[in-house]
Amino acid sequence: MNLPNPAELLPQMAGALLEYLNQRQIAAPRFIGIRTGGVWVAQALLDTLGSREPLGILDVSFYRDDFTQSGLHPQVKPSELPFEIEGQHLVLIDDVLMSGRTIRAALNELFDYGRPASVTLVSLLDLGARELPVRPDVVGATLSLAADQRVKLSGPTPLTLELQTLAN
């Protein structure tokens, strides 16, 4: 399977995001990337848009529903939100949407900071392997993988995608 090139997806995603925000009359959204890959995609998207807006960084490790099963990842860092959440229109960005559990965790954390006016979900890839009813508003590409396959994003520059096969 040939994976898409993130650099080719970003201009299309930027255009789709601007159209989505314009349709909803959202003029000054706040951008938040989910650590780590979502932050890389968010920064690349802001660069593509020519935006100098501050980027919020969300680390959802403590909010994951599998935290007790997987334990604490050694690279957990605090979230960094350089703006208010209450009443803001947020653009939440992740690299790969698979089960929806990371997004659920991100929303839980965001609501601990306040009640946003809206949340727009942007994902570089949608793998369609839903366990929760979560769908991106803007997506770079949709892929279907075999049960033993995953996609890994490397970055931050250049952003590259790699197909991985899980060991049995």
C-alpha cells in the first residue's frame, strides 16, 4: 500500500479547513495539537495557512481510558494552552484517527479547562476503525488497513508516514 505524502495533503486540508470555518462564520479559531503527531500536523497546517496564531499543545495521557492498562508513558508532559478555552472556537488537530479514544480523551481534558463555543476536528489520516462515534470535520486522507497494520507519523520536518505491521 502506498501511503500519501503529508506535504501533499496539507494544502488541501488548509483549503478545506478555511471553507469549513467560513461556512460556520468562525473568524478567530484557536488551534490545538494533540501531542506528539497532532502538534506536528497542527504546526505544519498553521505554516501552510500562513498563520502566526499561538498553538496549544494537549497531552491526553492522563485522560485516556486505557491509562491503567498501559501505564504512564515516560515522555508525558503537561499540556500547554496559551489562551482561554471558555467560549473559544477550537480547532483540534491529530495525526491519525483510529478508534476515537484519543479524541474522547482530548475533549474530556479541554472541558476541564472550560466550555468551548465549538470544536472542529482535523485529522491527517482517518483509518475508520471506530470504537466511538468520532468523525473528523476535515481530513487529509482516509485509509483502510488490515487488522495487524498501523500507520506511524514521523516528524516534525519533514512529516513522513510509515506502514507498520504488528507482531503476532
